[in-house]
Amino acid sequence: MAQQGATLQGYNNELVKCIEDLCSKRDELHRQILAEEEEKAKVQNDIRILTEKLAKINESLAKKMANRNEFDKTIAETEGAYMKILESSQALLGILKRDTYKLKDGPKSTSEGQTRA
């Protein structure tokens, strides 16, 4: 019976050691879980901050692009109107030159036309 008691005591000691090892491994795993949960919370906060920043940038870009489109429209309209002014000025200058040329020559007298005939 003493032999069985010693064997049982050996099993008991080994069982206690295995339980202590399992508890130690569980505690280490728990520390890792806590560390990763902390890291996860930091990353989620960073994502939230970056998402808010991205939304603000997108809003700013949308406003600036709309303003740029208005500039493009105004520039195109102004250039079109300016081209019409240039065309009108060119036409006016052509008329003015033609009329000035006619005035320099003066009206042809009908007597000159009659003497040649």
C-alpha cells in the first residue's frame, strides 16, 4: 500500500505541475490578448481620426473643384466674348480702311467720264 501511495503522490505532483504550466501559459496568452486589444483600440482610433480627416479633405476638394469649374466656365465665356470683340474690331477696321481709301480718291467727277467718252 505504501508503494501505491508513493505512486499516487507522484501522479499528484505531476498533475499539479501540469496544471501550473497550463496556468502559466494561459496567463501569458492573456497578457498577449490584452496587448493586442490595446493595439487594436489604438488602430481603430487612428482609423477614426484618418477617416474624419479624409472626409474633410474630400469636402474641401469638392468645393475647390466646383470653384475651378466656375473659373473655367467664366474664362471660356470671357474668351468667347473677347474673340467676338476682336472679330468686330477687325471688321470695323476693314470698313474704316475701305471708306478712308474711297475718301482719299474722292468722288470721280462726271465730267472726267464724259471727256473720255
